[in-house]
Amino acid sequence: MVSRVIPVDTFDLVIFGGTGDLARRKILPGLYVRFLAGQIPEGARIVGAARSEFDDDGYRSFVSESIAEFVAKSKQDKTAISEFLKCIHYVPIDALGKGGWPDLAKLMRLDTIRAFYLSVGPRLFGPLAERLHAHGIANDKSRIVVEKPFGRDLKSACALNAVLAESFEEHQIYRIDHYLGKETVQNLMAVRFGNILFEPLWNSQYVDHIQITVAETVGVGGRGGYYDKSGAMRDMVQNHMMQLLCLIAMEPPSTFEPDAVRDEKLKVIRALDPVESHEIVRGQYLEGENGASYQIEAENPDSHAESFIALRTHISNWRWNGTPIYLRTGKRLRARVSEIAVVFKDPPHSIFGPQEGRRGNVLVIRLQPDEGMNLRVTIKEPGPGGMRLIEVPLDMSFAEALGNDGDDIPDAYERLIMDVIRGNQTLFMRGDEVEAAWAWTDPIIAAWEDRHDKPKPYDPGSSGPEDSLMLLHRDGRRWREIR
Ligand code: NDP
Ligand code: BG6
């Protein structure tokens, strides 16, 4: 199936940090793929900005290399690439200096959408926002995109919000959480609110519990410096997993307008119970057969940062009272899998008598790999010999169902950047949401710090520390396998 592409209005997009890793791996390749899809209008300008000295041609070579490395070969079209490169410009700028700003101002066109992507560390957000205004480059129609991490606690997030608010209105600020740009995450809303089938069952009367797993096989690699100060709680739970939790648990918004959706997400975060220490397991991978060890990779032999978290939480509202929600994420686990499993209760009475080992209905929304949905239902085992029940999956791989290969599912960044140009904030975090998420996270981290908590070791390639299995066993439940 060929997806429908709605072109956006022409724009000037400046990528501060245009020479960085994120720009190279995600932003620039994503923009090229949108160009190839016909979504980027002729005349759009994409301007890289950083301290490195490049001229336009030098930066075009940089962009061309990033496309060669990070875009699927099937999408590398020579003519399209050379047309796309005509949109590319570069201005050397130090975010903390004075040079380059007049050149950037000259490149910006009047009456054109202006977006500024701050793909730089958060310490540069304030200086960049301030200089964009001082040089008359940003106006009240401009949009500013900011990357994670948005603070490392409530206090620093409030400070960042305050700095941005000095130069931009909330409706101009796009705080990225790339999980919200994932196709299946958006599908979660389509499934919940576009079908009558699920919503009546979507509450504690019918849902036994919810499991959200984001398991990675990669370790911290070259990002140890950042990760070691962050750990899985700040890196994954406070943002990506919290967003998934919000979308699965929120009330139906009255419209699909940005604030209607974000108001509902905010209510979920504010209704989350504090997590007690017995409801959380921290882990750190430690030298398995392949020798991978977190402390060696992070180059910190004394590190107590967690590369794994499993926790139980609960939403105190009418819909979810009594339904635990289990979150689990970690690096160097057995398989790369991100999924949300909604585990339904058993029917109130079995007319077929006791059925050994039978499990109830489970709806699994797979974010990656192999995006899709799977609903486990009970049927009769075929053949004579009485009524024996078995579970079979109603399985839908989006790639198969929609007749495309995985390459046709747009990367999260492609979708999100186009939303910025369209001026649609639905899939971006509002300032109060981020603050509420930190307000929930802070006491959990503070409790570890107070008691000098050490993460439990786990083998690379495993499912995490044993204690994380116990978290569910104690409740008479079990995690889905990571595979
Ligand atoms: P890098 O360190 O690779 O790149 C940083 C960029 O900032 C470079 O382009 C650098 O260019 C530029 N820069 C640094 N100092 C200045 C300055 N004073 N003035 C102007 N430009 C400056 O970082 P990443 O690309 O990895 O990350 C960028 C942001 O995105 C960070 O906030 C990160 O947390 C976030 N992020 C990154 C992800 C990733 O996968 N990489 C994933 C999610 C979020 P130069 O040295 O030429 O000035
Ligand atoms: C990033 C985290 O935000 O998300 C990384 O900083 C993590 O540590 C990554 O690996 C996971 O993203 P994805 O899209 O690969 O699941």
C-alpha cells in the first residue's frame, strides 16, 4: 500500500548541532526520506549550524555521507539526493558567541515558516533562544524544537522551561520524545479510540494488569559519559516509558487536538502512585560469557548507575484502581523488543471446567521490531476427545497487513519534524507534562541515593536480574518472555 503524502508549506529549518551524531543519524536522513516521498516542497531551506567550519558545499558532502550511511539502500536515489542537497546550507555559529548570527539572519526568508531544531546539549538552549531573539531571527511565529534530556530532575526541568519561556510561548516549543513519533505508538491511539471493541474492556474490571517492556540488546557503547549520570530511570522511564503508559491509560480525549490529548496524559501522570522501594528492581549488566560489563563500557569501575529497571506502579483513578502496571527496560538483554501487553482477566466462570495452564486474553502492541498487534484468544483444540481449550494468536504484522516492507514505516524523526513544520504539537510533550513526570521520578531516585542503593548484577543476554522476576511472581503473575 502506498502511503498518502500531504506536502507541507515551505519552510526554513535551522539545525543547531547540525554536525552532531543525532543530525547525522536521524534528522538529516529523515528529512531526505521525506523529500523523496514528495513531502518537502521545492525551495525549503535546511540550514546546518554548529561551530565546525564548513561552507555550503562541504556541509552538503557531510549530508550526502549521512544519507549513504543511514538511509536504506533502496531509497538512495542519485537524482533525488542531488535535488535534496540544493535545499542544504550551512552557517558556522558558536551558540555562546557573536559570529555567524547576521549570516543566519540573512538566510531566513520573510513570510516563511521558521523552525529551529536545538540538537545540542541543554546548556545551550538558553543562549540559543536568547540570541535567536536578539538578532531578530525568531519571531512569534517561529517554532523551536528541543531534544531530550529535558532536565535531570524537577528543578532543572523547571529551570529549562523558564529559560525557554523567556523567548518563546508554549505553543512554539516542541519537546521531542521520539517514542511518540513511532508509528505503532500512534497506532495505539487509533486502536483504542478508532474501534468500539476495546474501550469498554479497557479498565480494571476487565484488565488484570499491563506490562510495558522496552528491551535492548545494545549496551551503553560510546555513550557511557552521558548514561552513567543518567541511568535507565532518567534515560528511558521518565520519558519514553512514561509516554507509553500515558497513551495506554489515558481517558479518551474529546478531540485529537494537541492540548486535549496532552491534558489527558497529564492527568495520568498526576494520578500515578509513588513507587515503594519493594516495587522496584535496579540492575546493571556484569560480565557474561561475552565479557560485556557495564562498568567497563561506561569507563567507571565504581558506577552504581542502573542499566535495567523493573517496577510496579498504579494509577489512582476510577478506571485503573486495582490494575497494576509493570514497566521494564534494560540494555544488553536477550532480545530487542518493545511491546505493551494488556493482560485481561479470565472469564468469571469457566463452563469447560478447570483448564490446566490456560492463560487469558492478551493484547500485545509491538513497537519494534516487526511492528504490529497480536491478540491471544481461546479456541477449542481441534479434534475429537472432548472440549480442550488452547490459545491462538490473532496476529497482525503491520508490514504484512499493509503490504509494505519495514522500510516503508517512517522513522519517528521523519514524522515529528514534519509535525513541527505543520505546527502540530500533539506528539510533543508539554512543559507541565515533563515537570509532572519528574515530580513522580525524583522521589524514587532520591530514595536510592539516600540508601546508597547498588544495582543487582545481571548477565548480558539475560532477561535482567532474578529479582525482577520476583516482582511479578509475588503478585501471582509473570513477565512475558523477552524474545
Ligand atoms: P553530539 O555531541 O554528537 O553533537 C553536538 C552538536 O552540537 C555538534 O553538532 C556540535 O558541533 C554542536 N555544538 C556543541 N557546542 C556548540 C556550540 N557552543 N555552539 C554551536 N554548536 C555547538 O551530540 P548528539 O548529536 O548526540 O546530541 C544532540 C542532542 O540530542 C543532545 O541533547 C542529546 O542528548 C540529544 N539526543 C541525542 C541522541 C542521539 O542518538 N545522538 C538521541 C536522543 C537525544 P560543533 O562541535 O561543530 O560545534
Ligand atoms: C534514547 C535513549 O532516547 O532511546 C537510548 O537515550 C535508547 O539509551 C534509545 O537506546 C532507544 O530508542 P529506540 O528507538 O532504539 O528504541
